[in-house]
Amino acid sequence: MNDIRDKFKENLDKWAFQNIAPLDTMEESSPIFCEKLGIEPRSFTFKGYANPGDENEWSQIPFEFAEVLEGTMYMYLPSRWSGGLKQRDIAQVSEGQRVRQTLMITSKDEWKDTLEDFYDIGDIAAFAYYPIQVPYYDQWIACIDKQQKMWVYTFYGAGEWILVTKGDAGGRNTLELQVTSSVHSSPWYSWIAAG
């Protein structure tokens, strides 16, 4: 997995510190990650999770960080999950008593200061980069394998702002939900549409 980590780190660092984005979509995955999803490695693609789910089971859930930015962000989440603001810049998505995702809005400069610690969390088992609407909006997905758990981090970049989501995916079903949510969510869409 070191090759995946190195490729991810090289490209994310260029994007974060030099404003140099990859020219096209990038996707990489390890056999371990695919095994956790129950998919053959050669047939895996993040975009394979891009088909919308049943509208009775998935919703666009609104989040507002009113003390930080004006406007509403929408995350594509299972309808049985619910979200709410915990602090001025942090929200959580829960299913009953279980936290499924944590969302944090921050400046790109503050986020860059945390990257070295982020790289040490665990093994990068898979990642993707999507140039959604260059140069205004980019999306990175990083799946971290650590101690029998998988965490799905997504960095939604818009100018000088980053929305970071951390999805907790202990088992296959939750991992599928987190990947689907990451691929489908477009929290900055209302800003882009207004611009």
C-alpha cells in the first residue's frame, strides 16, 4: 500500500501547498480495500457507487455552519442517519447512538497544517480525486485502514475553504454507505450555482 500512499500524498500535497490539481480524475485502490467491500480489485471504481440510491433510503441532508459561512450545505446520506451542529465548525451525523460521520469546515490554510498528522493515521487503502468544477471545486476521497476499521475521509475544496468529512466504516455495509455518500455529496453545489 506504500505506492498508493505515496501517490496520494504527492498529489494531495501539490494541490494543498502549490494549488496544482491533477488534470483528470484519479482512482487507486488496494486489494485489502476491495476485499473489505467484497469486490474484485480489477472491477472496483469509486464511480461504481455513483448511481443514486433509493429515494426512500437516501436524502440530501442540510448542514449550516452559520458562524463560519453563510449558506446551506447538503450531504447525501442514508435517510436513517441524522445530523446536527456540535460546535461552530463541527457537525456530526448519527444513527441512533452511533456517530457515522463527522464534518468540519475550515480554511485551507488551517487544514494544511494538519496534513502531516493525517498521513500518520493509518494505511491509505484507496483514494480518488475528482475535479468537479475546476478551478472552483475539487473532491478528494481517502480510505484509511487502521486496526480492523476503515475510515473514509473526504475533502471537499472550494477556494480557500475545505469541508472535511470523516466516515466511520467498521463493516462492509457501512463502508458501502460511506463510499456512496462521499461520491454523491456535493456540499458546495449551492455556492457554485450562485456564482
